[in-house]
Amino acid sequence: MLSDIRWTREAIAYQIFPDRFCRGASSRIPESAERWGSKPTARGFMGGNLSGITRRLDYLEELGVNLLYLTPIFESPSNHGYDTSDYYTVEPRLGSEKDLQILLSLAHVRGMRILLDGVFNHCGRGFVPFRDVLENGFRSRYRDWFHFYRFPASDEGSHEYRAFQDAPGMPVFNLRNPETREFLLEVGQYWTRQGIDGWRLDAVGESEDRVFWREFRRVVKAVNPRAYIIAEIWKGGGEEDAFDGVTNYPLRETMLEFFLRRSIRASHFAASVDRLFSDLTRSSVPAMFNIVGSHDTERIMTLAGGDLDRVMLIHLFLFCCPGVPAVYYGDEIGLEGGKDPDNRRAMSWDPRTWNHDLWEFTRRLIAVRRSVDPLRHGDWRTLFADDKESVCAFLKRADGRAAVVVVSSGDRPITVAIDLSACGLDTGTVLLNVMDGRIANRTVSGRSLCTLRPRSGAILIPDRE
């Protein structure tokens, strides 16, 4: 059955780390839970759960997001869940399968979709087949499910098996073993049948096997052709016949270099972005998962040293790029955080702690993305890049409509001239900055003059009213 993920062109994603997003039913909060909002630790729990996410659907709807990506929710001893013990059981701290069904149902009523995190490159040390090998060694029927170097084996100290990032608690699967593949493929089918809308596949870039991922795509799409499958790959693109898109870390790195570190010139930035999009197949570009932050990165507000203008600027550019823009929970209110585990702080639900300018900007940016057709699925082309002034302009066109994206990384005001004819527009066209609703230009000799504040950007469309 053919895949149909055209809906992703309308998607605005929001990543949630369930233990840190919101507490729901108090009866399910562990007695050992740390104080909400306290300094996060590598092993501690704060009691966020699935019913907490359901509780905050009004907030997410007001923000404007319509695709929720949840980091792992299956049984696991950790707060992050990337060491799965049971792939068919929702982690009790987070709730039950009934809680997941309630979340799915109420999210779908609001037009929201939900992606689950599939950890199929490795499991946790509590996974029954892995425990069986430790217990029975070479006699275990599961010995070929993993990469054991010798027997008897131990999961302590210098372990005798391949492990993700060499962590004993995350043994790597042997995806070339037919029984292992069959088990994991059935897991993918099962949860897709329960109504989830797709998968984010963890650590694909670490895997040497591509046959499994193609098979995973086949069986999931057979259940739901509209399921969205993205792969965690930090460098380069994915394979079109295995994934719909990948986590676009190369785009993130390029944006950080230009907007925050200012380590590259405008022309380099424009060329890098153009090359990134051209290197991807045309069918995969609209489904790329574009991020600024994630549970694996420092928070953008922290990286920017609290410079709100630069945080807004990098998000503005992100929301204009081809692909699915994604917000890491809390980034919209200015939540800070350094390296793991500090980047996994509890979401603040006290509005007095929010950066309301950033919240309103993010909400406005999402609304603009959802209302301006070329931003969602237009072609991409660089109009110009000025190294001296650290400013770039890009054109997006879709179905005869145009949008011009102008970004300035410099520290002084600048007026740029947009060649209207190069944009396919009449030379008398008046451009409107849709981020603030103001007329952005005066026209001189067929060029629209747009003035930008330092460290800012504009999204310009023809004013047809």
C-alpha cells in the first residue's frame, strides 16, 4: 500500500519528555518523585505522566501545535525510557494503555497527531530475552538476539556484549537475526494498530542494518499508510525507501553557526542551507523533522546566553524552512538548561515565570506558518546574501503565491532592497510583514525596501487587501 503523508506539510511538532512535562492524576505520582521544578538529576523522577499531557491539551491547542512527539513511554527503569524493559507495556509511572488511548482520542478530536519514540536499536538490561542470555549463556534461545562476545556474560563492569554508547544498561540488538526482527516488527505493528500516528526511530544512525528499517516501514505503512516515520540521524540524510524524514541536526548546526556563534558568513550560511535542501530527495524535504532543541541538546535560550532577539530569529528561520518545524517543550516560554540532564528540566506552569514575549512570538509564528501557504510547502531559493551586513533573503513560492524571508544576524539596523521582479512579483507590489502586520516597504525602481532591527527577521508577503 502506498504511503500518504501529505498531512505533514501542515504539521507543527512539539516534543514532550513525559516525566518532565506535567503531572496528571496524583495517585500515579511516585512517592519518590522529586519536587517539581527542582534541579534535574540523571536518575530522578518528577512525576510527569500521560494524563498530565492530556490535561494540557488546551495549552498545546492554544499554542497552535498539531503533532506531539513523545519520548519513550514503554516500561523502563529510567526517567528517559531509552532502556526499554517491556515493549508491550506502558511504563506504570506514566500511566496505562488506557491513559494512552484517552490521550490519543482527545488529541485526535482536536486535530492533533501523536508520534511515539521507537527504541529498536537497543533495549534495557531488564528486557526478558536479554536476562535469559545472562542466566543461561550459550544455551539461551535468545543468544543471537544480541552481540555477545563471550560466555558466561555479565552486565556489570566490562560487559561482554555490544552496548549503545558502551553503556551496559543498553545492549544493542542483532537486527540481522530473523527472530529479533520479527519481534520488533510486531511491536511496530501493534502500537500502530492502537491508533498512534507514526514513529520517531531512535539511534538509527548507529545501526549498521538498513534491511530492518525498510521492513519496519513496510509493515507499519501496511497498517496505516498515513503513518509518519522519522529516523534519528545526526549527520546526513536518510534513505527514502526506509524513512519519511530524519531529525535535521545539520540544519540546526548551520543555524547555530550563523545566528548564535556568528562563525560563518551570510554567503556560507545561504549556500549551506541551499546545499542541505538540494542534497535531500524532493519527496523527503517536506517531511524532514527540523529542530532547534531536543532532549539531547542544550536549551536554545542557554546557548544564546539569554539573547531573546537571537532566540526569536533562529525560530523565525526554522519555521520558514521546508520540512516539519519542531518545538522542544518549554522553549516557547524561555526554559533554560545546559547539557543532559539539565536540558530536561520540568516544564513551568506558573505564567509568572514565563518569557511572555517569546510565548507570544512563538504562537504568532505558528499561526503565520499555518496561514501562509508558501511557508508550508513552497519551493526554496536564495535571493541574496550580504556578508558585510550579515543578512540573507530567501524566496518561497507555492501555487502562484510568494513569501520572502529576510534574516539579519548583525548588530545594527539595516535596510535591504528586495528585487520584486526576481520574486515573480509586479514591480508595484506592496509587501506586508506578516509577523507584525505592518507595511514593510516603500518601492523604489522595482525594489521593495525593508528595514530590520538588529538580530531580527521578517516574513514578507504581497499585501492584496
